[in-house]
Amino acid sequence: MKVWKKFCLGIAAALLLTPVWSATPVHAATPVTAGMVTQKFVGQVNYVPGYGINLSSFNAQGKPTYLRKLANASKWQVKGYKNFSGKKYYNLGGNQWAEARYIAPATPAINWMKPSENKPYPKLQAGDYFSVSIANQRVYVRNKKNQTLYTMYASTGMHNATPRGTFHMQAERGASFFNASVGVGARYWTSWLNHGEYLFHSVVINGQGQYIQSEAKKLGTPASHGCIRLTAPDAQWIMNNARTGMVVVIA
């Protein structure tokens, strides 16, 4: 069985991002901040997974100077906004600015130990299927009339590593697995492609069976190397209730 596939786990150390909440000012407040509209919130970079956006300073003439990159999915304390050359920029402290179109208010943290919705899971009927939205990072349980019965938080593969198409739930499933060679595993796994290669499973765990919080906090954003991560209860429900042969549509 291939449940040990490294690319399903998304734990490559070089790709781990640690969210931060405020940019350390490299320039003191200057007249450039004059006219800034105050708007305080925690913003999250919404860009291409694995890449980042520019953090810049501006001179008195409104010309930018590149400072560094802000990683996708990292979080920052926004102080306000101002327009430069017709574009809206958020201020991240002092003379530090990032283009507003790439920063959205951070969503509340997802509790990976609870079901995604505050209602009972559906009783699956003939014709029900799973619809995985890579764009929304969600798994939808739908009936044959395409009505959504339940919505789950998910993390699909980084760099479009999750295959797209129509697949079917497979017989291989289990309570947990652990890959000692990379030091991670997961709970409540169910195969949907290549008999143990691509799985639905919980957020990942360490060798002591504890959830790795830095990885679990990524739920709702692309984070794996191909598998589909879920909250622990959601993954357990799929393992116990998804029939072999049930359709999985990924788009």
C-alpha cells in the first residue's frame, strides 16, 4: 500500500510558512503616510501558493522601492491604506506598503478537532457524491440533484498537485498511518485514487500521534502534496460512511 507517499503529506521543510502578525518597521513614519486612511485589521496574503507579494516603501514622489517578499498565506497587521499611482496599498507599519488587492481580511482559525458545520452529517443516499473545489478549498457533499448537503474545510495540494477529474472512493482506508522516514502521518484516511496513493485524511500528525499545529493551521489553504486534508471529525466520517465506488469530482 502506498499510504506512505511523501508527496501526500506536504511537510517539506523548505515550504513551511510561519504566519507573522506585524511587519517590523524598516523606516520610521514619514510624510508618505500623510493622508493615509486608518483601517486596522489582520490581513492575510492571498496569492499563488509557494510565492509572495512585494513589500515596498515609497518616496515623497510616490516612487516605490522594493523591500522584500511577503509569503502567501502569511498574516500581517494592517494599519490603513493609501493610493499610489492609482493603486490601493495597505500600510503594514511605518513606510511599508503592500498592494491591497493581494491582502484580504484573515478568516478565523479553523478548529481541526471539530466538524466543519454545526449540524449533523448527512445520511448518504444513492447518487450522493463528493465535490472538491480547489479554488474554494472546500469539500461539498452533494446529492444527485447537485444540492449541497454538507460543506467541509479542506486543504488540497500545493502547486496544483491534486489531480482534477472524476474519481471513485476505493476500498483502502484506515484509522491512521505514520511515515517514519519523514516523521509525519495522519488519521482517518480513505483512498480515492491509485489504491492508497491519493487520500482524504485528517490534518497531519507527528510520531506521538499529536496533530502538528503549524500544519493544521493551514487548513483551508493549499498545503498538501496531493492528498486532501480535512478536520479530524470530517475525515473520520468519510472513512466510516463513504461507500466504495462513491463518486469524487475534483475541479
